[in-house]
Amino acid sequence: MSQPITLAQALVSLRKDLEIARQQAKNENLQFKVEDIEVELQISSTSEFEGEFGANGWMLSVKGAGKLSDQTSHKIKLKLIPIAADGTDVLLSSEGKKPV
């Protein structure tokens, strides 16, 4: 099972990856201008309740168990327009590849 992450953590990770790509693009002949970024995240949460019950009598024994589960899922879609700290466009290149 993967570890859950928050929206803030996902955006920090995205920002770091874009910065790495931007740094690698500086000396490339072919660069890509990023006009906008669409990020779609799906958030799921599950809650469970489990219980047992039982009764004993002189000649009668009754036992039972039950489990109740509820899952909620939300989808978040963000459209981001990246800019560098100095206000310029963000340019990206493929990681470590030189144009042929």
C-alpha cells in the first residue's frame, strides 16, 4: 500500500521536478515552453467499523459479527501556469538528452 500524501506535498514534488527540468534546459538547443500544467489528484478515504456480539443461555448460544465499511473518493483537478521567480516563462528539456 502506498503512503498517502497531502496536496501540498504533491505540489512541492511537482515544483521540484519542474525546477530540475528547467535547470537541465538551460544549455539545450531545443527547449519547451510550459504554457499550463493540469494536475489531477484522486483522494480516497475509507472508514470501517467492526464489532461482535454474543449471548449464552442454559442451552442456547448465539454469536455474530458484523463489519461496516464506507469509502469516499474525491477528484481534484488544478490548472497551473508556471512562472519562474523572476516572472519569466519556464522552459524545459528532456532529462540529459541532447538534440540529434
